Amino acid sequence: MTSILTNTGAMVALQTLRSTNANLAETQSQISTGKKVNDAKDNAAVWAVSKQMEVDVSAFKVINDTLGTAEATVGTAMAGADRVTDLLNQMKDLAAGAMTDGTDFGEVDNAMQKKIAEITSAINGSQLNGINLLKTDIGNGSANFTALASLDRANGGSVTTANNIVVASADFQTSIQGATVTTITDQASAATALGEIEALIDIAIEGTAKLGASAANISSQRDFVSSLTDSLKNGIGSLVDANMEEASARLQALQTQQQLGVQSLSIANQAPQTILSLFR
């Protein structure tokens, strides 16, 4: 039955065209934005997960920067510790040389005092951003330097747990700068000073080694955070990024469907006009 009031064919064609246009608009959005999930209305569950991952990526970028600063801070302390060790070795040479007859002990002791002053200067100057890991108080009111290493999120949870790397001060200020080295006035005092200096060298080497281990730990964690950030970015991409090859092929198919839908609607709209022939 043909009706001039109800055109079922046109209704079907119009619904099909609307669906095609909606899919076409979605595909065009994917191509223009590069995302298949651009906001919550596209896929609420996937969008929520991707946003949480983006928050974590942002946090890990900050952590990576702070770890870089921490690595530089420990590196500065290591440079100072190496300088102290070198100066102690020079003092050892002076003391060893004073154990030979004919030594000018006054000159040797004068040189020793200059080395001690250089050690004090090296310890005091080994700071970065107000943190000095060669002092008793490193600059934050304590003997430990704390750096944020990661923010661990429980599975499906919104609460994160902070994990820190703690670097203890080598405290050369007390163990080396505060130590007493016997004044060299004769061969006997030179021998005593030599033993004291060798003990200080052991302290300096041990402290430098601990700082080096902490620096390696920070560097390793920084590499891990960088890799984790890349993995999260890849995960976000797999969730929300559009497949451009698929979108391109779909766009062409939908454009063809749109043209056919327009023609189908046009044909359906012309159907009632055939009734006019009945009244001629």
C-alpha cells in the first residue's frame, strides 16, 4: 500500500543515512585527532583508565627530573670526596718524606697545614642546591638525603605509595675535618702523623665508595623510571590512539554509504509522486 502520509521507505532510508552520518563524523574525528577515544563519551571505561595512566606519566616525569637532581647532588659530593682523598695522599707523602734525616720539619708542617685548610674548603664547598653530603648536617637538619624514587599504585586503586632512596652523609666534617693530625716536629711525630693520615685515607675511601653505590642506585632507578614512562605512554596509545589505516579505509566506505543513502532517500521521497498518475 502506498500512502501519502506515511512513507516507510523514506523513514528507513533516513535512519540509515543518520547512522552513516554519525559513523562518518566519528571516523573523521578519529582522523583529525588521531584518537579513537577522545573523551569520556567515546568510551567511559577506557577513557578513565587512560587518564589515570596519563596522571602517572606526568608524575614519573617529575620523579625522573628529581632523580636527576639527586644524582647530581651525590656526584658533587663524590667529586669533593675524591679531592679530599687526593689531598690526604699528598699529606701522606709529606709525612713520609719527613721521616728522613735533614728534613725541614717547619716547612713540612706548614705545607701540612695548607693541605688541611684545602680539605676544609673542599668539604665545605661540596654542595649542590644547599645539600652537602660531606657534612654532619647536610643542609636539611639531618644526616640523610631523601629522593623520591617512585609512586606505586595498587591494582585498581587510586592511592599511591611513595618509595624513597635515602643517601646517608659521608660526614667528612666529623671524621676527617674534625680529626687531629699530629704536628710534625721530628721523625717520630712524622711517623705518628703518617699513621693518622693513613687511617683518614681509609675513611675517605670508604665514604667515597658508599656515595658511589648510592649514585649507581639513583642512576639505575632513573633509567627504570624512564623505561616505565615509555611503557605507560605505549599503553595509553594502545587504549586511545586510532588505527589510521583502518580509519582511512572506513572513511572511504562510509562516504560511499552516505552517497548511496542520499540516493536511496531521494528515491523513497519520489515514491508518493507516483500516486499522481492515478488521478490523470
